[in-house]
Amino acid sequence: MTVLILTSEGDVTADMVVAKLHEMGTPMMRLDPADLPDKAVLSADFAHGDFDGHLSKNGQVLSMGGLRSVWVRRPGEPAAHAAHPSAWLTAETRQALFGMLHSASARWMNHPCNADQARLKPWQLRVAHLSGFAVPPTVFTTSPRLAQQFAEEHREVVVKSASGPPPDDPGLALPTTLIGPDADFTAVASGPALLQRYVPKCADIRLTCVGTRLFAARKTAEPDQVDGRYGDTEHTWAAVPVPERVGKPVHEYVALAGLAYAAFDFAEDEDGIWWFLECNQSGQFGFVELETGQPISEAVALWLSQRKADRGVPQSFW
């Protein structure tokens, strides 16, 4: 049984898992959907009441009957590397590839339908509330008046992007920025704004969930630091235990979201409360593993290479 990894060629995080799969002796194929149809071949046969499908690349052939699991890491746009790319060719290639993979009885990390939903920030916050996380008051709005009222109520708020920087013009998106009620909110009418009550934090927390296994890391924040992704500090990530008051909501969240993998970001305040900021269903973990030594890539490889029914695999792992 073979593991299929859908990711781009330069994905270092995927390289770490590939190395672990090789150590385990688990057959795997790495494929970037952008390489279809020029550098890889697919075929799906629905006939005589049965289904069969194959992927082949560089002489390696993967049968859908032998597909154990699919890791959707950070794949390129289908057919993006084609000799004559087009929106139509991308749509046709996506239909063929994912239609074939969905027809197989493989396990997904994460299933594309669940992953698409999990990317929606307003939905994330709703599920976070239902799961029992501490969530800062937040508003999404295109109304300057409502944005002004929110800022006046909470005094210190942050404004940030819900979807991340646009790939074609990253300069259009601001990093998470602290503002006050005296800010000019006129531009909110031009596009949805995400405003959130500012959490003065002592540290950033990255919690990586693989199946039911949790790996938490803590990085001390600089005074008045707003966005932990920007600015050099002398602090590094250190492994920390997961409090029960956080672990239970994490398991509830991934169950509600239907995720096998998730990377959570929290802000820890002076009282030790971990405030939920976001959950990235395909978030990076390589930098955490390298600094903390936590075996996250091994956990991902184990999840991909095993089945629930496999003898000798503890059911609690999943």
C-alpha cells in the first residue's frame, strides 16, 4: 500500500516526512498536480460496475487499489506547469485528478472538502467557540461605523487579513497591526475588515495536532509584540506540555472540522490563558521540529503509513 503526497517540489516540510517514510520502508509517491499532464500521467476507468485508476510519474505507477493515504500538503495548481496552461486545462485536470482520488478508499490528511471549509476564518472562530477555546472578541465588517464602535468598546484592537497576503501582490495586505479608536476606518467600506481585541501576550504558542497526538511549542514574546511572525528576537521555540483545558478543545475542534492534521496558533497572556488566534489546516511544522526536537514529521509519517485496522497500531493514536 502506497502513500501519495501532493505537494510542490521545493517543500522542505514534506521532505522531512518523505525521509521518515523511507526509513519505515513505506512505499510512497510524491506528485505536484502542477506537473500534470506533461510530466505525469493519470487514467481512471469506470466500467463493468467497477473502478480502477492509475497515476504514473518517472516510471513509478500507483494503482488506486493500492493507495493507502493522501497527504495534501501544499500542491501546485493543477496543470500550472503545462506547455500551454489555461484556466480550462486547470479545471479539467483538477476534475480528473481529484475525482479519481475521491473515488479511491484512501485516508486523507486533510480531505479537500474539509480543508476548504477549515480555511474560512469566520468559520474557524465559530468552531473555536463551540469547542471551548478562549477566543478574543472579533468582528468582520464592511461598515466603518461598526468598526469604529468595536474599536471604541475594546480600545486596543488589531486589524489583520483573514485570508493572508494575496499571492499576486503581497504588499496589499498589512501584517497584524495594533490600532486604537482614533484610527480612520473609512477604508473598511472598500473590503471586509477583520478586527480583534488585542491580547497582550507573554508568548506565542504553536500547537500541532497529528491524529490525536499533540505537540506544543512556546516562544517568549518581546514587550508589546503584536505579530510573532515578524521581527527578530533572541527567543527560540521550546517544547511545552499541553494543558488539559486546551487539549480537550483541540480534540473537539479537529473532530468538528474533520481534520487529521491542524496547526493552532495561540497568544498566551500573563495569566497563562492560551487565546485562540487561528487554525491552519496545512500549517508548517518543520521550524518547530528543528528547534524543539519534537517528532512531528515521524508522527505524520506514521499516520500516513498505517490504517486503523492494522494489527499492533494503538487505536488511541488516531
